[in-house]
Amino acid sequence: MTTAGLPRCTGDAAPYQGGDPYADYRTLGPGGFPFTQLPDLADRRLGAGVIAANDEFFAERENLLTPGPARFDPEAFGHKGKIMDGWETRRRRGTGNDWVRYRLTERSVIRAVEIDTGCLKGNSAGWAALFGRDGEGGDWTELLPCTRLQPDTVHRFLTAGAPPVTHVRIDIFPDGGIARLRLHGSLTADGMRRLAARHEELSG
């Protein structure tokens, strides 16, 4: 699916445990979101990586995969202005939207998504959608429908019935920033075998 073929942002995904879709689920505490016990399939320490982004004018895409929460440094400024700990694009004046593509650790099933706009207040993305595909040339499948985001908030959603994927793309509408993206889930059997083989090759 191309960017031009994305659905209009007319609805919201159901948040974890229902309730207010704009609630900050950091208030649930360490045991409030059990899917965080599953590995983060977008963790670069497990072999995941960012492939491409259409824009990273204000803050780099690689920041999305940084371990730990986003941090705000009031004294950090660069030649483009305030340096933010996340991914932030320039403001749009026309149609379209911005996106980042990832390669996951291995072929996996994503069970829960965390989209964190921490420390981004007047410059966070307004909406986001998540897509996945199985293989570099596969078709994009919607994993998370286009959903409104709130500034400086951790948004957590389940992805019931999601198919196995190897790559994901997060689209933001129309522009702005996201601090972190976490994709909790489990490797498929073939993904586990390939990951074990890579580790064995490296250790040998």
C-alpha cells in the first residue's frame, strides 16, 4: 500500500482495557500492561532496525528505537532549533503524511503497540497508523487503524489477530513527532530458528 492509498483518519483504535482512548497508561504501573513482558520486536539490541523515513528534519528516526523513555534537555539546541529525543518531521503545507519503515528482529506476531509522545507537547503527531508486511516485497496490512494521539502520552493498544510480519511502517498524520515506538510480541517458529542460527554463527 502506498502512502496515497492510506485510509482517511476517521476513527480510533480501542485502547488497552477500554476506557478513555487518550488516557496515559503510564498510570497503570509496572503490572498494568502485561504485554510489556514480551520482547520489543523493534529493539535494535535484538537485531531490529530502521530502514527508511521520508522526513527527519527536526529529529532523527533512529531515536524511536532508543531504550528507555524519552528525555527532555532544556538546554539542547542545534542549528535547526530545539533538539528533541524522538523522531520529528517538518511541518507540511500540502497533502500527504510522514512515515518510518522498520525491519523487525525476525518474523514475528505483534500483540501490542506502544506509541509514546513523551516530551513532545506542541509538536507531537496528531494521528498515527501502523502497517506490517511479511517479506520485503509483501503487501502492507493494517495492524493499527489510524488513531488520534495526545501530546506527552504513552498510548498502548492491542493488535488482536495480527498476521506474522517481518517489516512494519508507522505513518503519522500529517506531520510532527513521536518519541518511542515499542512493538511487543513473539517470534514465529521459523523466525526463532533463523534468529538462533544467526546467534550461533556469530558466537562461532
